[in-house]
Amino acid sequence: MPIPEDVTGFELDADVRQELKSLPKTLADDVARNLVMVARLLDSEPEEAYQYSRVALRLASRVAAVREAAGFASYMTQRYSEALTEFRAARRMTGRVDLWPVMADCERGLGRPERALAMAGEPEVKQLDKSGQVEMRLVAAGARSDMEQFEAAVVTLQSPELASSAVHPWTARLRYAYAEALIAAGRGDESRDWFAKAAEADTDGATNASERLAEIDGLEFVDALDPEVEDEAAEAAEDEAPAPAPAKSRGGVPDEREIFEDEEDVEEFYDEDDLEIDEDFDGVVPERSKDAKA
């Protein structure tokens, strides 16, 4: 697959480049550049990232960083069986346990939530750092939901990390998952506060907590830059605009006839049938609600 010329391979972390030194230099450079493309495209174009990961895997399947990258590319494209194979290989090569939560989530993706729950109870979980333990808790709660054990999912997420007011990289996702678990358990009245807390912590847009909060509050977000939205707004404004007030004579009576400067030139020739007055219109355009959002 083509790789942009500006990609050199030196964009990789130092520890990954160190792993690649076990390869011949030319081969190491090729693998490194493919790994850079995987990292660049993983979130925005996961299918393309997957293709680059397969190239790297063909070139250097005995490098743990390559197996891990291939695992994440497979995971992001929902190829859970491939992802699990790659993660297991990477773990065997390194002995690290940090991939344990994502391996458990692959079991969920394969329709085996009971295996994910079993992994949540294994000794490896105690070796995870705080971030890894939160991830494992999220996976376990998801597995409970997969099994329709919704109240158990709520209980699984209740933890000191959830109760803490401190904000960490995983805080928004934990609060969001708890809000969703409450809804699934039939406790939707409690979910609004947790969506609000998730939105407050979500400075990177990791969740759609703000949108979920708006849905609960009956608000609707629109893209102000969308031409279709602009056209719809213009049409709505035209439909809602009040009819122009008819011309008024000096006596304050609506009159579409020509207004003459001299009163003596005005002929009183019209009667009540000449006037059509909207008795319901008071001439005041209603103000928008203060709660409405653009």
C-alpha cells in the first residue's frame, strides 16, 4: 500500500523503534512506516489502518509491537477473532497484562460475555494499573448487560473511581457507561445527572454525553454550517413570520386606499364589509423561549 513520503518511521515511540532493531535496517524502516500509518488511521479510517497492519504483520510477525498493532486494527474493524489471536500473541511475547481488558472485550464481541466475566475475576486484573482496572470494570459491566443482567451492570460500575470528583482520562467514559446502565435497568430518572457529569468531564469528545443530555432535556443540536439546515431555518422563518400590517389611515383604521394630504379629499365610501381584521393578532411577535438553543 502507498505510504506518504513524509512518513519516515521515526514518528514511532522509542520503545517500538527499539523492538524493530531486531530486524534488518531496510525491513525495519518498512515496518515502522506501516506502523505509523496504522496509528494515523486507526480512529478515522480503521479499515485502511487494518490493511497497513496486515502488511506490517507479513513483514515482521515475530515483533510484539506489530502483533499488538495488528490486534488493535482488527479490533477497531470488529474482526474480534483475529484481534484476540494477535493480542494473545503479543502477550506471550512480552508477558505484559495491559491487553487483558481489550482481550476480554473481544470475547464479548464474539458473543461470549460469560468468558469476559470470567476474565474479570482472574489474577491478571490485580496486576493492572488503575486505568486498566477501570477498563476491566467497563468490560465486565458490558458483559452483564449483554446477558441482560442490567441491575448487576449498575452495581459493577459503582466504585470509588465513579464516586470520585477527580477527572482522569477514563472518567467521562465511566460516568457515561453508568448513566446508560441506569437507563437499561429502568432507572432513567437517575441518569440525567450522570450524563451531565460525563459531559463535564468529557473535554476530548470521547462520548456523546452532551447529545444524550440534550435528548433528555428535549433539546436538539443542529449543524449551523449545514446548507440544508440553513434552508430549513429560512423556510421556517418565512412560515412563522406575521403577515405585514395593513396601511392605516389617520384615524387608525386599516385602509389600502391612497392616503390624501387633505382631509376634504378623503371620501367616506367604505363600510364594514371592506375590512378583514384578524381579531386574534395583537401585532406582537412572540419571543423565543429562553431555554431554546440555536
